[in-house]
Amino acid sequence: MPFKYSIAASPEHLTYAAPVPLRGSINDCASVAARLGYSALELHLTDPARYDASAIKRTLEENNLNLSAIATGMELSRGFCLIDSDNEKRQAAVSRICEHVDLASGLGSSVIIGCVRGNLSDTERVTGTGESLVRLQKSITAVVEYAIEHGVLVMLEAINYYVNNYLNTLAETAAFIRSIGSSALRLHADTHHMNISEIDLSAALRETADLLGYIHYSDSNRLYPGGGNIDFSAITKTLEDIDYCGYISMEITPFPDSETASHRAIEYAQLIEKSRN
């Protein structure tokens, strides 16, 4: 069965370098995504209570699209962090992610937890111990328990150490997920981060296949697949071998422009997929 391709989009202000190719109103983003052949949008939002789930749902239906996920990373810049040492601020972060779960519940999508987890102190990073990891476990457990009540899956992303200084590899992130012990918490792999953190990308995917729930495609330089040096043919074969059936979402920079990048991404991915069949 062909893979399901999604693309990152946001109606909020972003820097040019942000790896979200489609920008503007959700209506406009959906129209472009549908025209280019995507089956879903991945929305990057802050303060989700501002958004009307029924209006988003109508837009998606009009364009024959699904919502693959809601990404929460932009909330970190709004002061929300799941390992904040201040209990009140940490609880506010948990509550904010639960608001993303509320929106996702009405739209049949998952919720991504990535950068909003924050960074460890230098001492904690070196020793691998400390209160921050305990706080993260409690925070994510609370989010996941809330997500279960609302029928939403939570995707925890493995992010390279230049961005987040812990849970960098798929294996490390998978081990943390197993410590939570919930089937509603799944592993999110991003090929750009993997290219930095992993020794063998295909082996890392195979070894964590039982937890893999979501994938970002992005080349070594954060461009569209085919714009860098990652071997997407090998990754495609691996995903076929492990019977991956989740979304593959393009989280890429809008270079040379949003539509060109979005078009090249799905065209390249589908070409590789077809060449293997």
C-alpha cells in the first residue's frame, strides 16, 4: 500500500528558516497541499484554544485532506516547558499541551511533543540523571493520560543534540517511552535529526519499529528529500520491510520557495517509492 504523505503548515508567523514549508491561512495551506497530492496537513500552532476545530475540519474535508498531527514545539518560545523547575509553570505547560490534545481530538489527529520538552542542565546532561528527567516523565504521563481520555495518540520526537540535549537517538527516546508504559505514546522519527544522531538510519528504524508512529522526512540540510545527501531509497525499503503504515510528513524549509519545496518533496518521495514496486 502506498505511503501516506503529509506536509507541515502554519497560519502563524515563522522565520524563513523554520522547517515549515506552507504558511498562511489554513485554507490556503490546505488548497496547496491538496493540489500537490498530499493526503494530510501537519499543523504547527500555539495557543490552540484560539482555533475553531469545526472550521478546520470543514477546510480539510473540502480539500479531501486529513490532519496527521498538531506540532507543539512553538509553545517553547511562548514560555512553556515540560521540565520547568517551577511547578506552576510546568503545570501550565502540561495544560497547554492538553489544549492541543483537545483540538486534535476534534480533528482525528495525533499530537507531537518535541522541543517543548526543553533542555537539561549541563550537569544532568553529563550524568544522565537529575530531576528534569523525573519531571519530564511526570509531565508526559499526565499528557498521555489526558490524551487517552480523548482518543488521541501522542508522538515523542527524537531530536538531535544541537537542538535538544537529551533523547537524541531513536533508541534513547524509545527507552523513555517504554518507561511510561502506554500504548498511546509512540515514537516520532525525523530523518534530519537521525542523520546527525544515528550511526545507521535504517538500523535505528528497524530496532524501534514496534514503537514507530510518525515520521518527518527532511534531508541532511533541512531541505526537501533529494535536496541533500540522505539515502531515502534505503529508508523507503526499511519502512516497507517493517510494514510502517503511519504518516510521512515533510518538515522542510521553504527553499527556494514554499510551493517548489513542497512539490519537490512529494515528487521525490513518490518516485523512490514507485521505483521499488
